[in-house]
Amino acid sequence: MGVQTKHFLNVPSSLVVESLQGLCAINPKLGLDANNKVVYLINRGESTVALICGGGSGHEPAHAGFVAAVCGNVFASPGPTQVRRAIELVDNEKGNYTGDVLNFGLAKEQFAAQHPSRADKVRFLVVGDDVAVGKTQGSIVGRRGLAGTVLVYKIAGALAQTGASLEEVYTVAEWVSQNIATVGVGLEHCHVPGTAAGEAHLTSSEIEIGMGIHNEAGAQRVSPVPPLNELIQTLLDLLLSQSDPDRGFLPTEGSGKDNVVLLVNNLGGVSELELGGIAREAVTALAGRYVVVQRVISGTFMTSLNMPGFSLTLLLLPSPSSTAAPPSEVILRLLDANTSAPGWKWTSGAPPSVPPAPPAVLPSERGMDQRQRVRAQDVPGFARAVERACNALDKAEPEITKMDTVSGDGDCGLTLQTGAYAVLARLRAGSISGEDVIGSLVAVSEVAAEKMGGTSGALYSIFFSALAQALAASGGASVAAADDWSRAVSAAREQLYTYTRARPPSRTLVDPVAAFADAFSDNPSDLRTAVRRAAEAAEATRDVEARVGRSAYIEGGLLRRERAPDPGAWGVKVLLEALVGDGTA
């Protein structure tokens, strides 16, 4: 089947904000900070813990339909400044807890640094309920957060409404996050607005099991398409298996002792007619396995744009003998509690049968400390190199996007292009200049964090920030020489390693970065050889087994057949080759 590539929109770049404005129009209890794409409850009160979550857009009604939400661009996580703004908007005496990893963690640390007296009022929770990959692989790349996250929202939010403390809300939310499991299946991938129309990923006789919500391929393909009752059994095997030591994500007891909540989630393009049939088959199959279903919740909760697929989530309720968990009846009562959250759907509460204006923006952060300005050896050449790199990334967008539709979520080309446009704007405004390379690197780091978003934006920001720090500590020279740059690149690479598990060969952007740093360190006077080594490492990702990054979730056979290089690594190659140019500029 083909991918639906037509959309109802004005222009792709305004879709996220316009959608959030529509949500606030539907529910006037919500406020919107449009600049930071933050949705929050206006009159929440000071006596309840505030919940903040977020991530890339395209998963609606998650996340803004349930809790205070920080929204990135489509499939790209928001930047730390957006997250910090959300914390400021909902901050109160009870406290807050947040989700996501890199950028949310960075925002939490920044908030704590700026407000030491409030540092203990923010807790950080990562939800990873995906069972598409086993425990061995999951321990390396981490489990993805899927529709089970919505159950964490509902239970934690209902508990917060009772006046529970931050510690009480966090403890229950953490327990729920550790006892949920989700698996998804799709008939086809989705289309990201603003990207070129792609070819069908699956044939008419195939389905894909273990698909994520960022358009990445699944863990396995099945052909021919099985009857629904057989498919549901396959999915339940992944959720409930205790015989496979690499699985067993839920500590079930069997023999009729297990009680669960079942969430049937529409990934975006499944009809209500089909969704009812899916719910029926799942309830029937669980009963056949002697699993007691205490609640069935069905609807559209966490999507992947218009993906024709669904996911099943199981929340394993505590056993009567459990002393380290909240009582089962408390969990069910919180699930059943009434809510005005627009994303939540009607539930039976029983087992199945067979606005004011936003607060003023806080004062700007202090500027950088006074420091010595370090010039490039060739000031005009520095500006030309930056411009070449930005133009090259812009031109390479279609190629990188195509690579990312094979091995990732399809947004890498657009993410790099967005960053390139923003760097060009800074260059033309004079905030990036060869007269001040440290300040320029800081500016690029800010662009990566604020404009690019996503994991790659955070990693680029960390690298360029570390590069600036290393140059500033290079001994007070007024001009950055090749030796200074070489040491700084090596230091930045090591700093990057503290934030990612990836080590070469990893089929990620780390591969060309590491190759470049090693070669440049060996011979600082031979920049072109270092760039060639980076390009070779990027090319080699065609044949590297994915161990980390989004490619790690994809069927290995697909990557081997396509032999597409890693799009993040290719972006580094494009950037470095353009920086050195052809020697005539």
C-alpha cells in the first residue's frame, strides 16, 4: 500500500503552532506560550504537583492532550530552553516532574542551577515501555516510550489532583512506568508534512511488528498478513513471554493470578471499526491465557501522524501480596477518576464483559563571562567556510532525508537544514565571525539546541559547546592555531562520549567525528586527511551493524539490503567536506 502524502495545512512550518492554538481554542482552560510551544493549564492552583512532558509533535493527542506539554517540531524533541520555560510556567510549592531524556534532563539541570532553592522541586522520570527489542539490545539503546506513557500521565495526574506530595506522585508514577509494556504494528509508514513523497515501505502482503512512533521501521516483517486473531497472539507473546530470557518485561505469575489494564491505541490511521475488532480480539486472547482484564481503554492516545497501525499496552496490576507497590484498587481508582484532559477518552470504570495571559518572561540569563577573544587565522576564510557548510547541508537535505527514511525517522535532513538556515542568519547578523571563534562556537551550540531539536540537535550543541570551552582553555593565545583546534576537537569528542553510549563503529554520527578527531590529533597540520578519514567512516556505516541510535530498532536485513549510510554520519561528512572546500576559496 502507498503512503498517504497529502495533508490539510497552510505551510508545514506553521502546522505545530497552529495545531496548539486550535487545542487552546477547543479548551479555553489551556494557555499557550507560542514562542516556546508550551501548553499548560492556566488556573491549576498552587496545591497540586504539576506534570510536564513532551517531545516531538506528530503524536497527538499526546502530549498536550494530557499534561503540560513542551512540543518540538514533528518527530524532533524540544530544546532545553523550551523545557525550562515550561517548568517556570507551572512552578509552584508542590513541585513538578518531567519526562524525556537529553533535553529534559538538561533543562532540569539548568533550572536547578538557576534556582538552587527550587532544585528539589523538580523530579525527572523516563518512561520506556517498548518491547520491540530484547533486554540485551535495550540495555544499550534504551527502550522507547510509547503509548504506555499515557497511563503514567493519567495515574500520576489523578494522584496529583488529590493533593499528594511530589514524592508520592513520583513514586507511584515510577512504579507504573516499571510495570507497563507496549508493542506496535503497522500496515505502512506515515508521511511527515513538508518532506518529499516517498515510495511504499511495505508491500500489500506485508505488515511490520515493533514499529516506533517516529516512522522508524519495525523489528520484524510478516508476510502474508495474518488474520487478526493470529496477529494478536504474536503481539501478546512479545508482551507476556516468560520463557525467553531476553524478554519477560512484565513479571507475570500465570495460572489466573495476573490482573492487567489493557490499552488499545490507534497509531493514527486505523478506523474505529477496526479498532473495535482489535479490542475484542485482545480481550478474548488475554482471557484464553487466563489473564484477568480489569479495564479496557481504547482510542487514539499516542499517534505517529497518519500511520495505519495500532499498539497494545498492558499495565500489570500489583498482586494482593505485594508490599512494595500501591494497592491495585488505588491504581484503578486513579485510572477511573474524572478528568477534563482533552486527550483522554471515555472509559467504563469496570472490567469488560467477554484564560489569563501567560506570566511575564523571566529576565534574560546573564551573558557569558568576560573572556579573551580568539581570532581565526584567516578571518574572511572562516566566514566563507561556515557559509559553504550551511549551503552544503541545505543542498544535501533530500539525500539525507531519503537515507533517514530507511534507517531512522525521516527528519535528519530537515533537522540539519533548519540548523544551517539559523547559522547562516547568525553569520549575516555578525554574531558568528572569525574575529571571535569562541563566541561563534557558542552561537552554533545555541542554534543546535534551540532550532534543530531532537537528539542530533542536543549532540551537536554539546559538541560545539565543548569545543568552545576547550579553545577558551587553550592557553590565552589571541589566534586559534591548528594545534589549538586539534586539541579542542579531541576534548569535544571526549565530552560527547559522556552523553552517548555510541563508540565507533556504531553506525551513528560518532563514527566520522571520532575518525576526524583521531586523524586531526595525529597530524594537526593536515586537515584534509582528517576530513577524508571522517568521510571514509561515514561511508563505512553502510556496512556497520546498528547497535545504538534509531537504526538499532530496525530489522538488520533491511539495512543490509539497502546499504544506506547513517544519515547523521553523512551529515557530518557533508559539513566537514564543505568546511575545507576545494582549496580555491
